[in-house]
Amino acid sequence: MKNTKTLTRVALLVAIELVMKMVGLGSVPVGPLYMSFLTLPIAVGAITMGPAVGALLGGVFGAVSFYDAITGASAMTGALFQVSPVNTFILCVGMRVLMGLCCGLIFSGLKRFDKPGTWSYILSAMSAPFLNTVFFMGWIVLAFYGCDYVQNLVSVKGAANPFMFVVLLVGVQGVAEFLVSGILGGIVARAVAKFVK
């Protein structure tokens, strides 16, 4: 019976992830990037059901992102797909799987020091959008920094080095994503954890 409940919860989070993407609640275009709230269900799953579920939900987010790259629905990942489909797959899928896994691992570690669960939920949920940005932008710098598309963005932003490129490109959008998804994800994850016990 426990496996059925877990599968049902995972399926619900996958459905929420997909519906958020389809109705436009999952991401808001901000320049060449999207402010993504799709990390919220990933954080909830990773925190309440563990790192493996976080990785699975990250894979769903990644598959949707990779689909956008293939179809050109995302200008940035569409352009990067033309440069290297393999590196774009790693960027879209691999980095999101890693983000979901790490979010669950962070919660597992923090929970040991926070028995009542007062701050571990919020910090763990905040790690999802933070790690999503770090891994995504990190892979862009590692795999695509020299390509024409990224170099055009570097010159438009006036970035002196890869670190400044990331800071200037992500900017306020990254901070808003971090705070909104992180705080909301922590609150929802704690409520879900209490409800399912």
C-alpha cells in the first residue's frame, strides 16, 4: 500500500509540473532566460520523498526544457541546440536531474540538525532554484561560452569574464526565482510532509 501512495504522490507532482508548464505558470520569459517556478514541485518531491524522487522530477523538468530546445520554443536553448545537441541535452536534462537529486540530499543532511523542521524545509527548497541556476549557467559557461550566441550575449551585457556574464544575465530574475520558489516550496513541502505522516 505504501508503494501505491508514493507512486500516486509522484504522479501528482509530475502532473503539476506538466500543467504548470502548459498553462504558463511554470516559467516567465525575462530576456533570453526564463524565470522558472518549475523547481517548486521538484523541491516538494525531493524534500518529502527523497533524492531519487527529486532526480526523477528534475528529469521531467529537463525533458520539457529539452523539448523547448528542439522545437525552438526557447530562444536560448534552441540556439544552443544548433551548436551541440548533446551538450544541450546535458544542459536541459542532466543539470535538472542533478539539481533535484542535490535538493533531496541537502534536505537529508539539514534535517539531522533540525529535528523540529523549522528551517530545513525552507533552506532545502531554496536550494532547488539556486542549484538550478548554478548548474544551468555553469554548464553554459563550460560547454557553450565560446559559441557565437553566448559571445553575443556577453558583449551585449558588457561582461568582462564568465562570472560577470552569469551575474549580469541572471540578475534580479534569479533573486526573485530563488525567493519565491524557495520560500513557497519550503512552506508547501513542510505542509505536505505533515499531512502525509
